[in-house]
Amino acid sequence: MSNTIELSVIVPVGERYDDVRSLYHDYKRGIDASGLRYELIYVLDGDRPEVFKELVELQQQGEKLKLIKLAKSFGEAIALTVGFDNASGEFLLTLPAYYQVDPTEIPKLISELQNCDMVISHRWPRTGSGFEVFRRRVFHGTLKLFTGVSYRDLGCGVRALKRQVAQEVTLYGDQHRFLPVLASRRGFKVKELDVAQSPKDYFRGAYRPREYLHRLLDIFTIFFLVRFTKKPLRFFGMIGSLTAVAGGIVVLYLVIQRLFLGMPLAERPALLLSSLLVVLGVQILGLGLIGELIIFTHARELKEYNVEKIIN
Amino acid sequence: MEAPSGVSDQRAVDLSVIAPLYNEEESVELLYKSIVDALKDLKLRYELVFVDDGSSDRTFIRAQELADRDPYLRVIKFRKNYGQTPAMAAGIDHASGRLLITMDGDLQNDPRDIPHFIDKIEEGFDIVVGWRFNRQDKLVTRKIPSRIANWLIGKVTGVPIKDNGCSLKAFRAEVIKNIPLYSEMHRFIPAMTSLAGARIAEIKVRHHARQFGMSKYGLSRIYKVLLDLLAIKTVVSFASKPLLWFSILAIPSALVSIGLLASSVNGLFSSSEAFSVPIAGTGVLFGALAIFLFLGGALCELIYKTGDTKPQWLSSLTAQQVLGKEPRGAEDIHEIQPPELADQP
């Protein structure tokens, strides 16, 4: 068939979006340059009446685009998943609903997909205040510290990937940022490519403190998923046994003092503190055991390995 | 690209030999030849399953060359390195034999031992494990830690196997395919299955010093083994009644709590002893811990009810024993046609 779709472009539209019309035309020019037969899918994450109106108008003007509207706002990860599910191309490209990357860079990203399974972009050279640069460094540095993977621009939504990646990696919550991390964990080859930043890419407003906390928790979730999904007791056991042993040593010390040096136990708040540590440690170990049981009962559906090829 | 997941198509073979390979480009061909040599006199239809555990060298290409000539060599390539247990699990998932043999891919096990394993299985054992009685490894970094680990595993699980770490093992397929293999559980396969009622035999095997490359699967660290052991104990031996297991764990802290609280209540009412906040507080803490553990056990019951790996495999195994059903073995293995291996090099 000559008119099968090779590339599906998915644009999730959330809270932040730039002028729909000009962005659409810019993207279109960029994708056209790749020479692939493509489809364009807009996923509206919840009620975005302005965007919806403009997109419908574009459709009426004869522009070919698929429009999916979610009943309520589910977050970008779900919007992307819905887009993936409705895509028919072998290659997928995700684009943000606002300017991040110069659209002329799109063909470069897609052609790089010949050599790997996923291409993510790194906006470079990049503008931004000193604080923003610092914030990005801290975010990626923390991620590297916890998971050992080093990426430089996970905030960039311009990513090209093969269909199989989207099929195998499940996203939920705020994990869309970490799609490359999760993909490489499943053995896919992920490449980071330097691309020109769009001149219209600027961040409005500051993050609220809550956002920082969320990012930190996200990193922790990813850390746990990447390192300890299969062995929760290793993780909980490490923390739990250290806590319990520390508490145990202090308790022992206090008891020895009581027995041999005659220091009364009853007046020592240190007893309370140390037994608190013991209790906490045992509780953490207990959680680890529960986790271990969860893994065991699901071990058959959770395949630990990913097969690339089978011969014979 | 082939469909990566799912169960392999069933082939008419009796025996599958599974070997994980990780950066073994020099060994692949030798390994293949030695296995074929060892098996050619047995009247068995067999296949080989090589699992390339995300090697960075030419292991896969070498294995592929062999597989092109031999349709009974199946090669599974991982996308990245996952470790020995997942590699074995993949081999087991994709093997079609009724009898499965696992072995190291680094030539340290000797395929000439395989017939002894088959004999033992024919005698009626479900699992036969190898014992590297003259182990050719470094004493301090490998042999001593492993001896401690084996002693400990034997104590906790009650299955005194001398060498849990030996990869050369034979299984009845229906036994091993029902056991969830993950993390580094291959070390505990005998223990797990024996708790489930499997009959286990241990035989001495030859062990060779490493010919090529470096040791890849690191030394067994006691700490990891300890935690894994605790996990196994929880999961297997108390799996069917987690509430009981957690309640047992809760007893000591409940006792401590009762003792401390009793003494502080005594302090509250008697005039001679003063009421002590730290003592009472400690009592309350341990009481809370006991309650936490008890509720944790209740939660586990819930997980068990909803999970899908219920200990059915335990019952299916023991049922076989209870019924005194003779396991398939001796006779029908030997009356099989000669090997259907294609052109042997």
C-alpha cells in the first residue's frame, strides 16, 4: 500500500500552549521536510475550548489532523498514551503544544531513528536565566545521582520513538518526562541529540514550591522503579536494618549502663529515641516483606527480561 | 523482528540444555561442540537454548552462525544485560523439552556430566543439582562466601544442599516452569521447590577453571543473600498463611510492650515507684509495632487473595506424591528415536 502512514505526530495539549495556528503551520513545514507520509494527532487533555475551536477551524479549512479530546484533564502522560494508542505509524513523534525546538530540526530527529529506538532532543545552545540553568542542573544531577542515567534535557517534549517503545513502556502520573529513562531500562537504545532551540521558547511564570516537591518524588519513584522493583526487600531491608541496628546499639548501651553502672533507665529519654529507631526499622523491614510478597504474587506477569530476537 | 514475548512453539524434544551467555565469544563454539559431543550417544531428541544476556562482544553473531547450521539450537538475544537468573528464566520459558538442564556458559561446567543428571531424573527425582566438589575458583572471594551462604540457606530452608550456586542442574519441566524466577532466585530454586515437596538429588560434578575472559557474575555477597533468604522464607514457607507469619514476628514486640506498660501502670498506682514517661512511651511504641505487624499480615492476606501466583504449584506437586503416581521417566526416555540433529560439525 502506498498510502500507509509512516509517521504519527502526537501533540498533547495541556495547560500551556502557544498560538495554535502558527505553531501548527510551523510544525507542518518541519514534518513535511522529512518526506514521510504522516498523520497529525492532537490530544486535548481536558477542556480547552480555545484550542478546540481553532483546531476545528483548521480541520474545516481542509487541514488533515486527528483531534482527540479527553473528558477531563488526566495529565500529559495519559494524553501521550492515548495519542500512542491512536497512532498508526511505525515511527512516532511527540511535540509539545508550545515552542521548544526549532521545527526545522524535526527531520534530523526522525532520520536519527534509523540508528536507535528513541531520539530525544537537547535544546542547545539554550537561553535562560542563571537560576533556570541552575534548576535544570540540580534536576538532572539528582536524577543521575539516583538512577545513574545522565540526560540533559528531559523537560523537552520533542521526541521521536519507534512504535514498539510506546507499546512496551507504560506511563502514568507525571512520568512522561522520564519516558527515555524507562525506555532505556527496558533495553531500548536512546539517543540524545543537540537541536536548536526555538526563538519563541520561553518559560512564563515560576514554578511553585509544590512543583519542586513533585519532581523530587518523581525522581524517587523512578529510582525505585529502576533499581528495586524486583527486589523490594533489598531496598527496604537496607534502610530498615540500618535503622534498627542503630537503635538496637543505643538500647544495648543503655541497658548495660543500667545493669552494671546503675544508671536508672526510667529517667532517660534516650531510651525512647532508640526504641523508636528499632520500631521504625522493623516497620520498614515489614514493608519490604509486603513488597516482596506483592512481587512474588505477580512474578509471572512481570517478565524481567526483554527479548530482542529469537533464532530457531 | 520476531515476536519477542510469549511462549515458544512446542517442538518434539525430550531434553533442552539451557546456557546463558554473557560476553563469551571465545567459548560459544567450544561449548556447543562439547554439549553435542556429550549428548550424541544418548538416544534422546534434544535441543540447545543459548541465551545471549546482552553481550557487548560478538557472542550473538557466533551463536547465530552455529544456529544457522543447527535448527535445534535456539538462540535468544536480550536487548540488554539482565543477569543470570533472568537469562535462565528466559531459557526455561522458551525451552520445549520435558527435561531441562541449565548450565554455565563459560565452560566451567562439564557437559559430560549431563548423562548422570538424566539418570537421576529417571530414578524419579524432580530436581538434580550439581555439587562442584573440587571447585576451581578463588578461595577467599568465591569459595568461602559461597560456603557460608550455602550453610545459611540450608539452615533457614531446611534443605542442606552443598552447592546452591552451581548452575548445572536438571529439572522436570513441569516443576521448574511453575516457579516464579526473578531477581537472583536461581540460587534458591532447590530450596523453593523442596519446600513445595519436590524430590531433590545432589550429585558431584566436574568443575573447570575458567579458560577465557573474566568471571562475570560477581561473588555472592552475604548481605544480599541474607535479605533474599528472608524474602524466600516469607514468600514460600509462610506464603499460604502470611497473617500467621507476621503475627509470629509481632509476638516479641507485643511481649516487650506488655511488660513495659505493666511496669509503668504499676508505677502509676504504687507510691514507692515513680511513673516514668520513657518507659511508658517505649511500651506504647512496641505496642504500636505489634499492631503494625499484625495489620501488615492482614494486608498480605489481601495481596495473596488478589495475586495470581498462588501456591497452587505447591499443591500440584505434593498431590503427585500423595497419589504415589510414578513420574514419567525411565522407559519412555530411552525408547526415543535417534537424535534428529542436522549436520553436525
